[in-house]
Amino acid sequence: MKHLKIKISEAIDFANLTIDAFDTELLMCFVKKVDRSYLYAHRNEFLTKEEKIYFFELVEMRKLKKPLAYLLGKKGFWKNDFYINSSVLVPRPETEILVEKILDYDLTGKELLELGVGSGVISISLGLENHKLSIIGTDSSIDALTVANINSKKLNSENVIFLNHDWNNKWLFPKMDFIVSNPPYVSKSELIGNEDGIWFEPEMALFSDDAGMTDIKTIIFKSINFLKNNGKLLLEHAPNQAKKIVKEAKKAGYTKIEQINDYNGLSRVSILS
Ligand SMILES: C[S@@+](CC[C@H](N)C(=O)[O-])C[C@H]1O[C@@H](n2cnc3c(N)ncnc32)[C@H](O)[C@@H]1O
């Protein structure tokens, strides 16, 4: 195998023994810099030595459950492909619910703060949807902000600025119409053992103490002082945190609490005002 010349179809069949067939095709397209129709039309084409080595290296990493987004360097979110590397969380489809919900409001001339931007998917998607919405996006990770800025430049988003800020430190923001966050909310102790891929993601993007509630609580309690009259805090969370969020929100002084289900019918987003 090491010295053998190998055709596209043979490499794909071999990879399919260990990883998902769709992932195999995407990796082959990535290595060959072609689309899927090219693969079907050129099944008998031989891979170069470099292509063969690179392809099987990627297959090996996928076998170890490294997320496809890190191998391909991109992930689709809302209406665009975003650059992704291992300093940021791989954006999840359920996070699009936050975007969808915010777009239900009249955003023209409004100000929005995102806490924990990661790759920038939420802020940039919102900014591109409404050019008259002013957005400040923050993260405590400089590496994440670098990725967010790359995406902002790539997608020409002009109404978003990214700042380095840790929400455990002092907040010096003006009052906002909207504060939005998909904070770390996974409880490490509640992992069930089949979440292999997440070990490739930054721990600070995923885990929070106190059954995943520590960062959520900080954001709930601090945000209320940075919302304008009728301002709203929108938070993504785990379904089993929904009741605790209601309790914390009331304690912090929010009077209106709406909770939205995800595509599996599980409570995933809370809107506090
Ligand atoms: C779950 S990720 C969300 C990333 C992105 N918004 C998304 O939805 O894909 C949480 C983000 O919060 C950031 N973060 C964690 N702790 C933070 C803190 N104390 N202050 C500011 N940002 C923090 C992480 O670096 C990470 O980028």
C-alpha cells in the first residue's frame, strides 16, 4: 500500500472501511480541490504521492474523531461558510436558533453585544442580515478573536467589532438593546462517554462548573445592568438547564422569560427581559 499507486475510487473504498462515506468524499474533494461531481467522473484517476499521503493522514485523524470542520478548515452556519480552526468551538446547527430568534425583532438602529463569539458565526451572520444593527462581539480568547476577525474580513461584515474581554472582569459597555450568548454550558461530570469529538475542541468553549451553570449565571446577573429598557438577553443552554435559568433570572430581577425549543423539541434558548 505504501508504495502503490492508487486510484481515487480505490482510496475512497479503502477509507470507507473506517470512516463515514460522506466524510470520505468531502476529504477527497478537499485534498483534490475539486467538487463531488469530479470524483464520480474521474474515479479511475490516480492520486499523486502527496495527495495519497495527505488523504490518508486526514482519514486517520477522522478515524480518531477529529471534527470534520477542523480537517476541512470550514463549517457552514446560517447562510455562509466560516473559517474554523481548533481554537474555536465547531459551530452547532442549534445555535442558528439564536440567530433566527433575534432576526424576529426590528434590529434597525439597534445595539447588540455578543459574549463569547468564538469563530464569530452569530455576530457576523446577524451583521450581514441587517447592516443597520451595530454589534460588539467579545471573547476572552485572543486566538478565537483572530478567527472571528478572519471571518469578518472574508465575509465583508462592516457593522461588527470584536473586543478582547472576560465576562468575569469589569464590564465597561454602554447599555444594549440585545445581549446574546452561547456560553460554555457543558457539565464535565455529566458527560456519558460517547462525545469523542469534543476533546479536540477548546475546553474553555465547552465546559462550565456547577453543572454547567457558572458562566450562564454570571452572564444573567451582569447583563441585567447593561440592558436598555425593554432590552433582551438571549442565551443558548442545555435542555436540563431551562428550569434553573428561570430561577436565576427571577433572582436577578428579569420579569419576562420566554423559552424556545430546538429541532428535537428540547428547551434550548431563553429570552430574558
Ligand atoms: C460555546 S463557545 C461559543 C462560540 C460561538 N459563539 C458559537 O456559538 O459557535 C463559548 C465562547 O465563550 C468564550 N469564553 C469562555 N469563557 C469566557 C469568559 N470568561 N469571557 C469571555 N469569553 C469566554 C470561549 O472562548 C468561546 O469562544
